[in-house]
Amino acid sequence: MLKSSIYINGIGAVSPQGVGSGNVFSNSINAPQYEHGFISCIEPNYTDYITPNNIRRMSKLIKTSIVASKLALKDSTTEKPDAIITGTGMGCMEDTEKFLKGIVNDEGSPSSPTAFIHSTHNTISSQVAIALNCTGYNSTYVHRAASFESALADGIIQLQEKDSDTNNILVGGVDEITSTIYDITKKLNFWKKDNKENIPLYTSKTKGAISGEGMVYFSLSNKLAKESYAQISAVKILQKASSDTIADILYDFIKNNGLKVADIDLVVLGNNGDVRYDYYYKEIAKQFEENKITYFKELCGEYFTSSSFGLAFAATKLKSNRGKFRKAILYNQFHGMNHCFYLLSNVEV
Amino acid sequence: MDNLILDLKKDIVEQLNLQNIKPEDIKEHEPLFIEGLGLDSIDALELILLLQKKYGIKINSAEEGKEVFYSVKTMADFIKANKK
Amino acid sequence: MRRVFVTGIGITSSIGFNVKESYGSLCTLHSGIGAIKLLDTKLKDKLPAGEVPATDTQLKERLNIKDKKTYSRTSLLALLAAKEAIDSAKIVPSEEQSPIGLINSTSVGGMDKGEVFYKNYINGESHNSLKNALVYDCGNSTECVADYIGLTGFTSTISTACSSSANAILYATKLIKSGMHEQMVAGGADALALYTINGFNSLMILSDEHCKPYDKQRKGLNLGEGAAYLVLESEEALMKSGKKPLAEIAGYGNACDAYHQTASSAEGLGAGIAMRKALATAGLEAKDISYINVHGTGTLNNDLSEGNAIAELFGTSVPPFSSTKPYTGHTLAAAGAIEAVFSILSLQNQVIFPNLNFKEQMPELDMAPVTTLKQGERLNHILSNSFGFGGNNTSLLFSAC
């Protein structure tokens, strides 16, 4: 249980479902179209958010992260955050590949400084800070499928510090997919061999997931706002867990927050259709009535920070069901690791 | 010299990925940095790279680059004087 | 607020494979920077670096690793330092005691293997090289350390360029203060890679001579590689064990310059905010600082920017300061933790390590670093700065116990 309340007051997203705030998640529909085997984001008109002089150098991941962060701030009517914390599983792969290509072909010869500097993991959070002129706390977590949760945990600790003047924090989960990374991770058996569109993902009996990408920022606060989406009541992160004990872990998580299973009205699960690992979700799903359960990965695909999409999805559902949904659980894991449980509460405004 | 100036303008637009600027929009005596086009230190490094890769001229430090890259004209003069 | 103490330290760098060797090098003014011998780069004869004098195979031998798994060089450096830290804290992780967390950090992770994979990949020969791709990402070295040491608590990886491991220490400290854990391991590692040396070369901030931080004639930085970890414990955990701490993490500050991706603002805005936050969280004033282990990379930009920030904060009473990067090179993500270990050694032994290679004061600043091994004045509180690309600035404040 968190020491004090943490509210999701704003959401900003660039995703395969579109660009915007809560509307992106409440209007989300069936599996989007995808080419080349992976689901790509719908991109905004960047010049609405960034000057042409700045856009020229930026990769998709940097541009979209800046857009998402600005949308989150606008959604929460916060002028400037006190801190910016970003989680990314792989970082800027487009620029990493650009730089690598240069040095693999001609090591030791002059190479592009732009690609190098834009490939550093922390450039995303830094460039968001430059775009927002924010000199507050700034950090970047790169820890696979717990990257977003790590950033979130950091943000929560800061918002809960006594006598601190930190009241509004931007926390983001961002990852991009490129053709090369898709190809390499396909060789590592991350993805389905067969890329049939609109396959029934959640009942899939084959290995691998569908690859995706997304950039979601949250404007979090320790103060409730009129347009708050939901309250984050608890977060639990486990590096490893066995499927034998995952249901017990869930029970303890719910019990330690003073609740019973029946108190949970909405369950959002991160099933990605990978038959090798989706049994974790099955164990969790067994504990709830079927009509309470919903999924999100068909909407955004699988990527290391996809739980940020899941959180926005869950929070938006709570907001549009005030009075009906009181409590929600979100659970996500990747390849049997980085298990993340969220308890969300609806808010009274 | 005119061809070199034109080539340089095209190179600058391409290498620096300038948006909404055509080569002919760049005036040859106009400052490239801070004022004028408003380029920055990363652009200076990209121009150093351009000079080395396309014209075979090495600039040893960012400071040396400052004078060379004042304008398209100073770049062209430098290339003419140093091209092997 | 709970107090957090350091009970163990571990370090591997070009000046030593452990704390004892490193301390010996620091006291005998022995630098680890020299010609690159192991990394097969065309830049090896041009650019000196602080390379750890051991091949990956030799590192594995030191670790007694006999399995056939692929380890990135970053992971191997991390394992050596993390093992020393946990041993020196006299902790044996087990199921009986509460889980210990790990906040690791790295800037390029397993890029030393990733770039090998990528070359195979674009030549259409990736099939036998996939094991290299699997160790590429930042989280991999964290997993390796957690598994090797047996750490089962909250685990994460930070990557904020040159301030990474300082931020790891900061975050781990906060996690203990928040009550989430009683004990944490925090630090970072980075190995030299073609990516890094070519990358920094593209920014034209590498010096072809040994670096001279804060010197008028400085030409840039030397890269280095290494790893360092601290074991942090709450006051309550210490009271239970009766252990004597090495130092206290008394203060910390993180701020963003929000100025430019590669350059710090001339006045060092973010640096100043970070140092002020460190003082404020420690409940101390500028005059209480005994010594600053500066970021001092030897680049034109950093030393001026950091120097201005120090001058602004300390006025006419700038405490003794030095950069230890002429010893180790700039170890990127590992720098914050390596210099934390050096700061703790300073407190433990009441000695200031000199800023090697310094000859001529910068005309813009009214201060010069310590240039000889200095003992005599009481060291109570040390500020250690780590400032990264993109303006990720962090200052840590260590106090003597």
C-alpha cells in the first residue's frame, strides 16, 4: 500500500491507437493494421508540437516522446512538472543502428555525432526536459519489461516524500520498433512466425507475441484534480516468480491492501498470445469472474514498456466508469520475468 | 567557385536535414551559427564530418571549425585553399 | 528521516582490480591511462584510455566463472566489483534474511558484444552470434549481478550517461529511506567498446594526451572503463548487526541543465542546483564541505561550466577540490560510483587525492585543484559530482562516521 495517494491527472500518448490523451484509450478498437510484422504508432503532425529546427535531428522515439509528454501536461493543466522520469527498454534503436552502421563499415573514421548523441538512453528524458524547460529531477530507467515500473516507483517515492515541494511529476514508458530490431528479435523467437492480421491473440496456441511500440507519459500528482483519471493505490514489482505461486502473490497483494478478490471490479491483463508464457495470466484470470477481465496488447503490440499503455487503458476505463468500477488490477510480465501488479482506485471528484 | 557555393548550400541542407529551407534560401555571406540559420555545436561537428568525407579536409578541433564555418563563403574559401 | 550508511565498497578499474590496489595507485599517483592494448580499434594509437588490464577470459578466471554462457565485458567488470562490495559488507545473501535490492547502471551495457553481433548480422552471418545480441541491453548486466550475488529484492537499471551510477546510489538511498528495503547494492559499470570510443571521437572531446582537468591547456577527456558498487544499509539494520559503517550518504541532489544535448550551460545551472540540493538534503551549508571530488573530465565545456557553478555556490571559499579522472579515465556510467568509492577512501584515510597533470590555472576561474596527496586537514563532508550528457547532473554528499 502506498503511504499517500498518487493520482493520474493527465495522460499523453502516441500509440498504434492514435495520438492524444484518455480519448486514445477509450476509443481504442480492434487490432490495428500492421505492416512488416509489427504494429506501428500513428504519428502526429510534429510541427504542432516541435519547431522544424528541432525536429530535423530527432528520431521517431524522441519526437513522439516529446509530443506525449506535452499532451500529458496539457491534459493535467500543469504548466511545468517538478520532475521527468522515463522508462525505456531498448532506448533509441534507430540512431543506435545508424551509428553502428557507420562504424562497422569504417571504424576509426569520422562518424555522425548526431546519431551518437541521439542514441544514448537518457537523451529522451533530457530532450523532454529541454522542450519543457524543466530543470527538476531527471532520470532514465532501462530495465527491460520493468523499465516503466522503475520510473514509476521513483516518481511515487518522490511524490510521497514528506516536506517535499515535488507535487507534479511526468513519468513515461516509451519504446520504438524498427525493421532491424524486429528482425533481430524475431530471430530470438520474440515474435510469431506467422503474421496474420487480427489473429485471435488471447487464445493463441503458438509461440511468440506480436511486436508493437508506443510512447505514453503520465502527469502524476499527490493532489487530486477535477479531471483525475484514477488513483494508483499500490504497485508491486518482482524480477522473478513461478506460475505456481503467482496466484498467491496476487492474493497477498490484494489482502495487504485491505481488500478481498470480490472488491476488484476490473482486471486488465497483459496477455500477448505467447503460449510459452501466457499461462501466468491464466493463473491470475482464474481468480476472477470472466466478465471482469479485459486485455490490451492486441491494441498496442508487445514491447518492453507496454505496461504503460496498459496503465493508461485501465485508468481511462476507471474514469469513464465512475460509480461502477471501484478498484482495478493490472498485471503484466514478459518471458516469465518482470512481473508487475498495479492496484488502481477510482476517485471521487 | 559558384558551383562550390551552390554545392555547399545543398550539402548543408542535406547533412543538417534542414526543414523548410531550400539551398537557394541560404545567403552566402549570412552567418550560419547563432544568428542567420541558427546552427549549433552539433551542426558544427556535422559540417566538420562533411568537410572530411566529401572534400578530404581535416579540421582538428571544434574551435578551428568556428572560423571556417562562419558563412557559406568562408567555407568555400577554406575548401579552395585546402583541397588536396 | 532514516539515515543511510555505506557498509561495503567494491571497485575495478584501470588502477586496480579491488579497493586495496586502487588505494595503492591513488596514493602513489599511479595513473591507469595509457595506450589501448585490448580493444581492437583503429584509434588505439591516437587516443589514450584507462583500460582494465585483463581480457574477458582473465576476468572470468578471477570470477571463477566456468560456464559457457556469454557475458558482456561490462557484466564481468560489474561482477568483480559487486562481489567485492558485498563481501566487504560481510553480507551473505540468503533466504533467511530480508531480500537485498540492486540498483545497477550502465551507459552502453553489453555493446562490446552487441557491436560484434551487428557486424555479423549485416554480413548475413547472425546465426551463431545471437548469444551476443542477448547480452546487449542495459538490463542484462543487472540480471547477471543479481544472479551471481544472490540479490532477490527490488532490482533496476539506470542509464543517465556520466551520472548513471551516482543516480543509482541516490535512488538506492531513497529506497532505503522510504522503508522499501533495509539493504541495497548500488553502482554501475561500463566497458570500453568501439561504439563509445568512436562516438566520443565524433564529438571531438577526446584528448590525444593524458587529460588535464581544470587546466588552461586542457584538450579533452580520456575514456576509461570500470565498475564500482556500494552496499547501503539503514540505521536500523546497522544497529541490529553492530557493523561499523564506512561513511554516511548524508545528501544527494539531481537536476537537469535543460540546456543542450551535449553541452552544459556556461554558468552550470543544473550543476549548481544539484550541489545545492545535496547540501539541503544533508542539512549542511557550503562552508561545511571539506573537499569536492569534481566531475572534472578535462573538456573545455565541463570544467568551465562546473567551475562556474562551484564559484557561484562557494564564493570566495571554494574548498579543496580535485578530479580523479586523470587516474582512471572517464569511466562513463561507472564514474559516479568509482568516485564515490574514492570519496569514501578519502574520508576513511583522511586524505585528498590529487588532480594529476594540472599545471596552469584556468583564467576564467579563481581556483585551482589540489595537486599533491594531501593530509592534515580534517575531512568531514565530501561532495562528489557527476554530470552527464543531456544535462543529467547529480551530486552526492558523503559524511565521515
